[in-house]
Amino acid sequence: MRLCKIMRKGKLDYAEVLGLSDTPTGVKARLKFPDGTRDLVSTTKIRMLQDKDLDALGVGKLSRKLMGV
């Protein structure tokens, strides 16, 4: 599971990246938000989170292993 951050409705939000799609208008990411909604957004509008970013958010290595990250 990959996580990203995105500005949505004027606030910072986090989402799970389900996959990438190549469209005629460019590469888009399929996202699933914590409230269960899904969206298809341009990859230029998201920032992928790496291990050091998740550590800063307080998501430990054991939690990531259990989540499959």
C-alpha cells in the first residue's frame, strides 16, 4: 500500500494510492480516501510519502508491516 498527501477542498488530506492509469491527458492516480471515497487525480497534484515521512507522522514500522506498506 502506498500513501500520498493531497490538497483537497482547501485542506491537506492523506490517501491510499490504488494504482496509476495512463490517460490521453496524462498519468493519473487512483486514490482512496479515509472516508471511503475514491477519485482519479493527476499525479502532479499528489506527493508520495516515503518511510521517513510516515515515521514523522507517527506510523511505526510494525504498523506499516501490518498494513502492507
